[in-house]
Amino acid sequence: MMERPTLRWRRAAEEQAVAVSAGLLTPEKAYAGRLWPAEFVAAADATLTRFDADLRTLDPASDEQAWAAVERVVT
């Protein structure tokens, strides 16, 4: 199974925060928390969770339902 990007983003931010605290990385070089703030990651994860739930309810023969689910997650 594929790993959600939100897991990678959260892990990168946490690892960089630890490295900054340990003096191994300067705050200026710790980019992950700026690129993927916790609020953004939480919202993206909630959207992906809803998308997963939508996919489970689809009729496999319905392209229209699939495209509607894709449209909802993108917008």
C-alpha cells in the first residue's frame, strides 16, 4: 500500500525539529515545517480520509462517480 504524503510531510517536519533542537540543523535549513505546517497537514489528511471513504462507496462500473470523487478531493 502506498504511504500518504501527509505521513512523509509530518515525519520530515518532526525529524527536522529534532535536528534543530539537537543543534544538528539550523532553523533556516529546516524547511519542512514551513512547507507543510501542521494545520495544512491535518486538513490534507482529513481530505484524503474522506476521499478514501468516498472510494469505498463507489459503483466500480461508474466512471461518473469516480470522477466526481476525484473532483471533490482536488477542489
